Amino acid sequence: MKLANILKEIKDKEKRLAFSWQEPDGNFVPIDYSHKEAYRYARGGAEDEAIVMLWKKGWQRITYYDTAIYANNEFNPPNDKQKSKLIELAVILHRETVEWDSGSNKGTKIIWSIHNILEESVNNLYRTKSLIPLIKLSKHYNTFEEFERDYQGKNYHGVYWHLTNNPDFKINPTQSPTDLSSMAMGGSKEPGLMVTTDLGNWYETFKKLRKYAALIDLSNLKPNVDYRYVGRGFGHEIYVFKPQGAKVIKTYPIKNAMDIQRRFYKSVLPQSQEELKQLYDLAKQG
């Protein structure tokens, strides 16, 4: 049973209480009224016997109630595939918890909660804490379309690079940019900081002058207000108007920084519009 079908079963009827079964491979089997329909999938046996038979085979009896999704199996908790699909469904349905009901008098056990969503791995989306700046950035946008536009068109990713000759770089909130392109255009007397996501391009310009790159977190600043993308033809640039709100994560030798950037783009950032949308939706709820 495809995820879209189980969503249709729940959403179209606007049920506060709904049921399904979940196979060991994670797929959902919707039912109309109650879990006693288990005999339809157990191929014989009385209703209660069929439920036990499915439990022993690794099936989970699923109840969608209010803000939670309950997985009931008196023998085993959900396996990794089942848990992943349950979490995916909980996120889409805006449920707050996924809980395992073992049938004991100790109550249910929470196996996932929306409240710690920013720290855990959900369908390989939240791979590391490296995504937290991007998650915080997404909260500044009222719509996903606005967020996606700046993510794709301006490379707003939450963290950026600043080339420097100082291995222990610290932001000076009173200093004006001293990159060659700014100086060539007359410079600026206003305090500011230039950062980029195109580290390789700027390395070719500064490799003899600046041998380090500081990783900068701008997630506490408001995009397009406290900083903005500037297209001057020199490569990707972002001008930070409030450098005092930026944070240096760490400074690296330039070649190490370029390796980190490659891995960040390949393995950390969302790899599709669907993943980006999941991140945005989850961040708005977290």
C-alpha cells in the first residue's frame, strides 16, 4: 500500500481516530473500521488468533488518534523500516509522537517526538547537527516558496565562508570589507563582512594572500535585511550588514575548508526539492 493511499484514507475522511496495519517492510494496509479485520491478512483463524499471528510475524497494529500514532505489538517494537515509515507519516500528518504500545500496564513508550526533531535523523534528512543553521534560517520565511527561492537562487544555506589570513579569525563588528572587489569599487565605510558559498572561486583569487577560511553561521540574522546577496560578477558574495550577529564556527586551512564544503554539499544539504520541503515543514513545527 502506497503512502499516498493511507494518507487519503485518513485525511479525506478527516478522522480523529483511524486504523491500519503495518507490514514488517514498513508498508501500511488501511482498514475501514477496526483492527479485528486482521483475519483478512492472516489468511484464516479467528479474529483474536489472527491478531496474534500477525504480531508474531512482525506486523504492527496502528492507531491514529489525536496528536499521536500508536504502534501496537505485544511481542516486538517496530523494526527500523517500520519506525522510519511511521516517523515519515507522523511528520506529514503533523502528529507530535510515535509511540509503541506493548500491551503492558506500564503504558506506551515514545519512540519519536516532534520536540527533538532538530537533533535526530529522520529518513536520512537530518544527517548531522551541521543542518541546524539551515533549519534556523528556514524559520525566517513565511512560505516554502520564498525559502526555496533564496536557497536555490542566492545560496542561502545558513553557513558560509570568509577567507582570511588569520588562523584564529574573529569578527570585528567595526571593520569594513577589505576584499579586492570591494576596494576596487571604492570600498565601504560602513561596518560589514563579506562571505560566500563559492569557496573554490574565491580561493583562486586569494590563494597567495589568504590561506584560511572561517566557517560563518548567519542563522541568527534575518535574510535580505541583516545580509543580502550581491551580484557584482566576482562570484557568489553575501554582504553582512550586521556582522556582530554572525558567529564564527571554526577557522580551517583553505584546503581543509574546501574538502568540508564538498562533503557538506554532497552529504549534508538536502539533495532534492522534496527533502528541502520536509526540512522546512519540520522546522516550522519544531
